[in-house]
Amino acid sequence: GICYTIMATFIMLPDGDVIQEWDSSGGGASSYTDVDNDNGDTEYAFSNTANERLIVDMTAPSVASGDVDTIDSVTIKISAAYTHASLNTGVTVQQGGLAADSSSISNGSDTIAVASGGSYATYSGAAETTSDGSDAWVYGDLTGLQLSLTKFRSSRFGELRISYLYAEVAYTAAAAEDNATFFGANF
């Protein structure tokens, strides 16, 4: 038969709180529900204090393990705005959690510069090809994935706002065979 290799992606959204040091647009401490959909200033988490952390658990993958041959990379994506009129700010993004083999997911961090002016834009961390800096991702690692945001520096006159936080998973689909020849030969 003919085999096809298909490169594809799916996203994983926040579905639980681990650490919430940021504030919510609705008042009080932020929650994963502040960053689980792309709705701009309708609902968001914000910080203006250096080193405040927001860490969330992620939903289970939306693609079944049998449909995935390999996990090629995992990328943190955010929709962010910074309300200061002229200065940029930064946020450090990091993947963490517990891998399938009970080791820690730890593949470095990226500091992203977020532009001033208050308009939302999508920013990406690096496409991480390993779960721990050396071992390739396996499907089971995704069930323990956590995403972390840390405010890079204090901002006296502006808020860093995050309205959407998700993991984009690039994968190679499991091979699908063309069985037309096989079935045709039996009739």
C-alpha cells in the first residue's frame, strides 16, 4: 500500500491552576479561566510586578495517541498587550510539569518582549523539540505539561496583560495506508 506522512498541529488550553500570583481583570487573583480564550480585554490576567508567576495545567491532547506517530515540537503561544505608552516590557515563558517517565519537563525558557501601546498581539516561545533538553517528546509527556509565565521586570506605569495562553503541538500523524489495492484484489 501507499503510506502518507502528514505534519499537523493541535493546541492544548489551560484547565487548572498551579500558581497564580498575577491579578484578574475581574478582580482578585488570576485563574486559568482568564487566559483560556482569545478575547482581548474582555478577560485577562495581568501583572506589573517583577517575578510574579502564573503557572497552569493543560487539557489532555485533542488528538488520540494512536493518531500520533511523533511529537515534533511544543511551542508556548500568548496573546499579550502592554498598556504603557512608549516602553516595552517582557515575560518569560517556560514549559514544565511531569514527563511520562516521571522526570521533570524542563527545556529552558524564553523571554519575550511585549510591545507598548496596549494592542494585543500573538507572541511565541521557541518550538521546543525535547521535553527536558535532550529527550524527544513522547505523547505521554503532554498529559503532565504545565505552562509558566513570569513577569520579566516591574512596570510602574503599565500592565502586562495576557488574554490567551496555549501550547501548540506539532506532530507527525500516524501513517495511513491506502487499502484500495488490497480490497480490490480480493473481489
